[in-house]
Amino acid sequence: MNTKIIASLIAISTVAAAAGAATMAYFSDVETSTGNTFAAGTLDLTNTITGTASDSSKVAVTEAGDGLNDSVVFSNLKPGENGILSWTLSNTGSLSGVLTTAVAYTSDENDLVEPETGDNGDDDNGADLDGELDEKMVLVLKKDGNVIVTNGTIADVEAKLEADSETLVAKNGSTVDSVVYAIEWSLPYDAVGNEIQSDDLGLDVTFTLKQ
């Protein structure tokens, strides 16, 4: 076979192979997965504080709003008076969490007025700087209306609040899980006297919601 015939056969084979490749087809299918996201949930603890007193002129409530400090101030108290300090804690987030409480209190003598010096064991120079209001004020602690401390002191309330915890489930539509703590206080005529004059009792409470 001469060279021209061989070259022609090679050319014909090449063209045939190319034509065959051009006419071949395969089944195919394509699936996509786009727009995948990861979104974090929320824990959002809100607090509504209230305060009432038998003499409404002696209570001032500061409701500062979510994430800000709320407080109630009871002032110029005397034997025979009573009131309530309460907190409504709600989880408005998308995740459930556990509510815990930390409590700190202070009891200050302030100035010893003359009637007080002979009635409470303090010396006339006011060497004892601790007041007696923390021991003489009678407190009842309630959780969702149920009594958990009966006729106790602020130390009893501190211990109970710090030992307690509550699971607040995530918000479900318009349904919000909440817990209410309330301190009912009183200064009974038969339990207090001059020893509490001018004394201050300070209470700081920190509520924390954790997952």
C-alpha cells in the first residue's frame, strides 16, 4: 500500500472518530444547595419591678427598661407599716434558659439619734455601724404566689433566693414563660422600737438567665 493510500485512510479514520464523538450523548442531572445559613438563637431576660406600701407616699418605683437597672425605694418608714417588692422575670428569647439569683445586702446604722442610743445596745459614739433594720423587719418571700420564706429576715431571703433556680422556656408565639418573686415586708408594732430609727437596709439583686 503506497503512502498516499495510507495517509488517506488515516484522514478518513480521524474524521469518522471526530464525527462519532460529536453525535454521542449522556444522561445528566444537576442538583443545587445554595443559601444555607446558620442562625444563633437568643436568650432575653426581662424584668418588671413593682413596689407598694401601706403609705403610698413612701414608695418610689424606677422602671428603667430592658437591660437597665430597676429599683424601688421605701423611705421614712415607721412601726406598723408594710409593703411589697416584686420582680417578674420573663424569657422573651428563642432559647430556654435557667434563671439564677445573686443577692447582696447592707445594713447601716447611719446617725444614732438620741432615742436610739439607749434602746439597742449601741454605744453613744456609734461605734457599732451595723443597723438593726435587717434583723427587725419581718419578711415573707413568695415565688409565683407560694410562700418559700415565712416571717424571716433579709438573710433568710438571701439564702433562699440564691439556692433557688428556675427554668424559663423559650417564647412560643405570644406565650412568654415567667416567674414572679415577691418580698412582703412589715414592721410590726410588737417587734420593733427605737433601735431601728435612721437605719438603712440596702438590697441588690442580680438575676441571670443561662442556657
